[in-house]
Amino acid sequence: MKKICIVYYSISGSTADIAGILGHELAASGFSVETAKASDSIDLGRFDAVIIGSPMHMGNVRPPINAFIHTHADQLSRNKVFFYYSLLYVTRISNMPDFTIPCHVDPSLGLKTIEKKDASGFDRHHSMDYYLKRLYHQFRGVRLAGVAFFNGRLNIQALSLPERIFMNIIIRLTAKEKEGNFLNPEAARAWTRDIASLM
């Protein structure tokens, strides 16, 4: 029986909820699954694959996930690694190179392709291309077997004061992100089928 570890960091709860859904579905499919927070002490050498989840933060993973990746980079280079973001908005910019890793996008995010000339700075910094470039940098050479983008949940009161101020500004300036619960459990369930096929 292949073993999978799901590691996450969560703020508003959606990244943790997605981890729970992934774990339940993969266990039902015959995998041995353990779920852990990024701050937990984990021996990744016991697992065949690792799934890592983070809320999006300014186009990057959250600091605890970045620290986890840095600490475990050597072992992660020997595991099959999958990654998922929980976020509120993602787009594609036209005429960009095709992705070299399988990507799963939650249909409820309403992914649209925008012409490069029409893309705002907000669009460019919320594009799949931008996120994947940041992931390549943050994983420091660890090869990703798959990446997923899931609709999440924004609870402004769960954020730090500077982040609350920033998100309130963003919400006032654009309709592309807003407070609320947009978690789509079926999208997470669908991704487990992709993961199983790549194991």
C-alpha cells in the first residue's frame, strides 16, 4: 500500500478542509494517508508521495510552507510531490508557454484566458504562469508531479492587521476577490483521481 503525507498551512480554514477531503478520498481509494500541519515534525522518508497545500499570499506560498519546503528540500527531491493553492482568483495570459506539469483548476474559479495586452497588473500577478514560476523558485529544484488551484475562503478577521488593511483595499478596488466561503469540495475530490493515476 502506497503512503501519502498531506502537509498544509491554513488561515481561513479552506486549505485545511481541502487537506481533509484529499485525505478521505485517497484513503478510500486504497492509499495509506497521514495529514499534518507544516509546523509538525514529520519523517517524509516514510512516504511515497507528499501533497503540500498553502493559501496564496502575494503570489507566493505562505511563510510556514516556504520554511517546510526549505527544511525538507532534500527528502522532497526523492518523493513524488504534489502542490495545491487555495485562492480566490486565477487567470491565464494568452500566448504564454504551455505548462510542463499537470495542472488542475477548480471549475468554480471561472478560469479565463486574457490577451496579454488586455491583462492588468492584478491579472498578471494572479495568472497560472506567474504562480507556477514562483513555485519553481520556491521548491528549489524539487520536481512537482502536479499542481492544483482551488477556490477557497476569505475570512478577513483571521488575517493579521496589515493583511486585513491590504485585503480591504483589494476588495474595494476589484470585484475579482471578495470575502466569503467559496470552497468547492467536488473539485478536490476530482483532483484525487488525477493523483491516483500518477502514483
